[in-house]
Amino acid sequence: MMNHNQYPYSDEIYRLPIVVTERDIQIEKEYMVFYDDDYWERYNKLKLKEYDDIHNDSLSDRDNDCNGN
């Protein structure tokens, strides 16, 4: 909880209205179509592969250092 004596307007943002336009809703729908479940599945596989590649490279470098290569 904020100290209102120190920050008298700290909760001011909660009093502001949120305005959502029809265009905002259209853009959100476009994002939902583009970023569907298939997209996130491909994205996660790609990121996991990149992580594995980096991790495997660092392991092989460490193994080479330990073996004197």
C-alpha cells in the first residue's frame, strides 16, 4: 500500500477511464488470428531448438577444454 501522505496522487491512475475503440478490437482480432495456437507451438519449438543448440555448444566447448583439446 502506498503512503498517501508521501504520494497523494499515487492511485490517480485507477480513477482514469479506459477507452477501447472499435479499431482496438479489430486489431486485437487480427493479432488473435495471427498468433494462434499453431504459431505458438512453432515458436516454442524454434526457441527450444535454439536453446538446445546453445546449450549443446557450451557443453561441447567445456568437454573440449576438459580433454585438453
